[in-house]
Amino acid sequence: MTITDTQFTVPSIADEERAQRLDEAAVAWGERIAATPSSAHLTYHVNGVGTGSVATEVTVGKHSFLVDEPDSLAGDDLAASPVEYALGALISCQVVVYRLYAQALGIRIDAIDVTAAGDLDARRLFGIDESVRAGFSDVRLAISISGPDSQERYDELREVVDAHCPVLDLFANPTPVSVTVTKA
């Protein structure tokens, strides 16, 4: 299956239904982890296969998506780039964790909008300057929340989210990575 364009619609969820789903998920996970602490240890499996000039078709369970590069980086520009998806992963994780902890702390979020910007020096990518970092040198998040609570409550929420967001942790802290290459 080759993915060239994906259209999707996110169902509209009433505030009450969203709150109920968040509460139910938190209770279910809490009970599951209390009963079997090892159930908190999750392993995610993702597969990618090269396609096109430099694109990758990524499969995650029943979901698939395409990752590509713009023309300027030898891609066919059919999808977002790997670093754009990384920023997208950060944004989406922030939205989830903001909603989860807003519910837990009794803070109302009517709407949330997150923007990410990341600075990357491509000289390392192209082997021009090995002294610069290959990844982002700086990432900035701008989070806009609307709701009836005070700025102080939303600042409290930000502190809790910063301490609990898994993808923010990936960006902020080194993660051990092991790589093997085998000839097929």
C-alpha cells in the first residue's frame, strides 16, 4: 500500500464525553498498573520500508503513513519530513498530556493549540561540518489554551505536563539507542 494523500476527520467530542473518556482511561490504567505493575512497561513497534527517492512508508499496527523529504533534500515532497513528524509527535503528545492532566487537576480546557518550531543545521546531515549537532539545536513550543481558569492554574498545568509528557522527555533528555544492521 502506498500512501500519497491522507484525508481524515476527527469526530467532534462533547466536553462531557471527553471528560468521561479521560476519567475512564485514567481509572483503567491506574487499576491495571496497581494490579500488575509490569503492565506500565510498554514497548512500541514501528516498521519502515524505503520507497520513492528517499521516502519511508511507516506502519504502526493497523495505521500507515508516509514520510518524505522536500525536493531540496532529494525527496519527492509527498509527505512531511522525519523532523517535521518529530515535532508533530511532540505537539500531539503535549495535547494528550495537557488534556489528561487538566482533567485530573480540575482545570478546564475549551481549546488547545500547540505550535512547534525547531532549528536544525543541515551541515552535519551532508557531512560538511561534523562539529555541529545532527538534530535540533533548539525547539520552541507555543501553547495557547482557552478556558475559564486563571493564568496561574494554566501555568500549574504546564509544570505538570512538562514533568509527565513522554515525547517532551525524548526531546529534553538523552535516550539510549542501539542499532544493528543485517544484510537481507
